[in-house]
Amino acid sequence: MLGVNSQNGSCILVTTWKLEIGTRDMIMDSYCLEGLSNDECWSIFREKAFVGGESPSPELEEIGREIVNKCGGLPLLLNVIGGMLANYSGREKWLSIKNSEVWDLEEERYIIQKSLELSFDNLPNSIIKQCFVYCSIFEKDTVMEREELVRLWMALGLVQADEASNKEMEVVGNDIFQILVNNSLFQDVKRDEYGYITHCSMHDLVHDLLLSLSKHESLRLMGVKNDDIARIPQIKHLIFYLLYHELEGKICKFIERDTMARTLRTLFIEGEVEKNFSFERFKCMRILKLKGCHIDKLHDSIGELVHLRYLDLSNTEIYVLPESIVLSSMGHGIKVLHHLNNLNGKLRICDLENVRSKEDAIKAGLSSKKNIYDIEFNWSEYNESANRNDKDVLEGLQPPGDVKTLSINKFSGDNFPDWTPLDNLVKISLSGCRSCLSLLMLEHLPHLQNLFLSNMDSLTCLRNSDVTGLMKPLFPSLRSFRLIHMKRLEKWIDEAPNSSKMISAIL
């Protein structure tokens, strides 16, 4: 801080809701930000309140503009109130918001707080409210991952399958997530290349609201002392942020409080964990997250957590799970995927040489898992001489029709299977498939944008066999085409009926 001065071009920017908290010089040099213009405010509000760009009725537009004027040019208010009113098309609800006592408060901060409470109260049901309140367990400014958040809700039992509409748990969870986004309670959403939301965050004031709503259920602790541990109230969800070598023995001290440990449903630990960390008292534990912890072994008592539904050991030094939670692999294999109908997003299957037959592969039921959009098939090594049934196995692993990304590595068959067309593929990666002679699976992919081929030693040409006689381009949407170590690839041939014409040399 000593090196900060305006002479070398550096400065410190301080923002505040209350000008009086600053020093006299800070107040003199302050700059008060003005709200957005009326047109900008109406544009933000209209986009949130009238989904799909539909035109509001004259009556609702008049009420909406009056509400916008009360928002004082504050984007957060405009987004939250607009998102809330998108759920209502009747004038009564709109008038109740316009005439709310919230607008009688003097300070902007209190108006926003009360407006956020109003938005929370107007969420469609108690399940959505519980899912939202659970997010208080995250620290401010945390970038939350959608898939993880939905899994946490599922592990707690907050989300159930909707039999009436034939929706599985994960679909219901994603619907809840989208409702919170639409109501601007989640913001700064990030999307992947296919437009799916992957991450989001919360405004500080939204997080403050959650803390007030969850103060008797959730707690986050950082840099605590032994006395603080002793005073932890009886809660359901707890996060420890542990500084290395600072809290040795403190978690054990916490665990000794039997009634406290027995009520926990969620425990996140970040930092260092005692080697003999026992789980036997956590009888109701559903979520245990030790991501990034300095721990190399789990205590066998973790097998006693019969309600555990979510276990995260990523970025730890744990390589072997205790026998108490490891199921025998005999008689299972790839067939266990058959019952995992809630699989969503990306799926990576390795060591496919261990799948015994096409029938076993079919039993995985991949074609029915419609929420998977990225699939990767891997054999551990390429072995041309081994008596392997790669083609039969791959044929049994027909991907779902909506899959967007497909990767196949070290497949030893001479041709890929004749799957039901995957017309929605956007990205394909084929690597180490050294015996493959042709790529018929690549024909008629109108949406393919990225194609990567590597180490396919037997492939000599790409060809487009169009039996209709229409000269269509092989990949009309292709943007990126990468070739690496393609020893024999020479041509790209376009075959109309009764003709064989080389249109370009590739290598």
C-alpha cells in the first residue's frame, strides 16, 4: 500500500453505499454515480418482464413504467422486479408491486433489501425457496457450477422426480436453477459452446438476504479459534475454511460434540484435515466435500454414513477408497449405467476392452440418456493383434440422438458402427483408431463445426457417398478441421452416382 500514489499512475477505488464512512478527503473527492436513464431502465425491465420479446398490453406497460420510475435507475432492482413479474400476467399482481410499501423506505439499500425479500416470497413454491436458501453455504462472489449445485440439491432430498410430468430429478433441478436465473437471483451466467448455462454467481445483496434466511441452518467458518468451535450452534450445513497448520485438532474437538455432529447434513472442509478424522458420529450426513484437502486416506468409518449421497474427493491425495465403501466389481461393469438415468452433461467411459460383448454394451442403455450431450469412448491401448470385439462393443454403445460432442480413442476396429444418425453432432474427435479404413459415420452431419483426426494410420481418403445424386458438401457447417499424424491420408473424394472425382488433395 505504501507504493500507491497518483504520481506513478496507481490508485485505490473505494465504493460504498454510505458516504459518511469515508475520511474527509475521501468525501471531498467522491463521485456519486447516477442511476440509468428512463429509456435504459425500461429496456432492462421489459426484457425481464416480457419473456421472448412479446409486446406488453397498454395497461401493463403503463403500470410497468410506473414501477420502473420507482426503481431509481438501479439495475439490480429492475432485473429482480422484472424477473418476478414475468411470472404474472394479471394486473392485480402488478398493481400490488407498484403500490407496495417497499417504495416508502428512504434509503436505496433498504428498498433493494425489501425488494429482494419480495422476490423471494413470490417464488413459485417452497421447494424452490429451500434450494435457493441452501446457496448461502457458498462464500460471497463464489462462481457456482450448475451441475454441482443441482447434485447438491438432489443429495439433500430437496429435489424429487415429478411423475406427473414424467421429469426425472435432475431435470426438475435444472428447471429450478433456470427459475432462479429468470428471477435474477442468480446472475453473471456463463454458457458453454452449445448455449447451456454452466456457471453463475449471486449479487452481494442477494447473498446477504440468504444469510439472513439461513442463519439457523447454515454456517461458514474461517480462521476460527477453539473457543469459536465450542460455540458453534446446532446447524445442518457447515463449511470450514482451514488455514494450514493452524487448526490442528479443532475438527476433532468439534466432532466430540455428539449432538452437534449428529444434526449435520452438509460438511465442506477446505484446507488441512487430521489423519485420523473419524466420521462415525455424522449419522445424518448427506454431503461431504473434501475438495483440495491435504488428506491421503479416508477413515473406514465413512462406510457407516448410510445417508451419504455426495462425496467429493477431487484434488486430494486419496488414491484408494476404504473397503467399507467399495462395492465388488464382479458382475457389474458397464451394465451399472443402465439404472443411471439422471446422467447429465458429459460422460467419459474408459477401459472399454474390458466389456465382454455387444449385449453387455447395449445393457448400458446410453441411447436413452437424453440429457448427455458430450460422450467420450476410450480403450486403454490400441492392440491390433488382440482378439478384441471393439466394433461390436461400440455398436452397442449407441449415443443418444441429441449428443453434441463425440470422442473415440484407440478403437481397433476397421470400421465404425452403423449407428442411428447423430444429426446434431457439432464436434467429433477420433484419435488412435489405427485400423480404421473409412469414416462413413461422418456423412450427412449438417451441424458439424469441429473435426479432429489423429493417428489413423490406415485411413487413405475421406469420401462423400450421396446416393440421392445431389452434390451436397460433406460438412456444410465445418469451421475447424485438424489433422495430426495421418500417415496415409491423401484425398477428399466426392462421389456422385457413377462418378469418382478427386476434388482436392489434402496432404
